Amino acid sequence: MSPTTLLPKPTTPPPERESTMTPQPPQHAPGTWTISTTEGITLTGHQPDWSMDNPSRTGITLDQAVGHLREHAHYAMLPVDPVLPPATLDLEINGTRYRESTNLMFASQIACHPYAENPHQRVPTASLTIVEEWDFEGLAPTDLARFATQIRTQADYFETTVLPALTTAREDWTAHLPTSPADNENKAELP
């Protein structure tokens, strides 16, 4: 499990906020997320540059913070390669024909669940959405040949864009994990 730094309880209470104000995320150093609990405990951890989500929160209990972190995922949605045309689907529902299309073919994302029970989820992994709920049926030989060319192009995209992004994310993640018992001083793991 990835360590989380527990900072000591502050010696001065935080300033009172008006109840009509929206709570602001706690201040944290670049590359770091921060959770400030109502008990005065501050949790911090590594915030990857590639992640689109930051778990920073304020004004929650320690139990809520633990639950929040267990459910949190650092993730990045990678751009969809525009080489593929939209997939279309013709539907007939109760005698009415519908045509729908999607450009979200071969979508990819990188995600890391640092406090997941499964160790495999604690490091960045890639997810690929090939085509959700869409079928390619009735392809003529020229259609199939065109599709095969597009798949090769998509494979190149995975290799030249998604693979380096995943490798960079894993290297960044590994660089911020403790490597020796000395690195674990003043750090505690979530229960």
C-alpha cells in the first residue's frame, strides 16, 4: 500500500469560516495532495502531474478521509486518435429507425488506485475501450481491408502515445514510493 504522510496536529486552530462560504481545497505543495480533517489531522501524498483528479479535501472526518482515499483514483484520459471515422449504428425500435454514431473508439486511459486492496491496481495501468455496445457487421471485403488498415494505425498510436504515457506515469509513481526503511519515517499507512 502506498504510504501517506501524517502531519502533526496544528498548534493554532484554523480561522472560522462563514457557513455560506464554499469550502476551499487545502493549500498543498506542487505535486502533493492534502486532506485536512476536522480532527486537525493533515494527510498528504503524491499528486502525479499526469492525473486529472486531485483528492485534496478539507473539513471531513478522518474516517471520511480514509473512505475517500480508498475510492480515489488518479487517472488521465488520453486523446482519442481521430484517424478512425465515427462508427454508426442503425436501430429500429417499434418501427422507428434511429441512427447513432460515436467517435469514442479505442479510447484509452491511465489509472492508479493507490489505496486499493488489489496490489495490481496500486500502480498505473492502462484501460482501453474498444467500442462499447457497437458492432461492425456486414463488412464487404473493401470495408474489412479499410478497417484492418485503421486497426494497424491504431496499434501504432497505442505504441507511440499510450505506451510512453503509461511508462512515464509508472516511472513517476515509482519515484515517489519509499525505497528504504528510512524513507518510511514519519509515514503511516491507512488502516
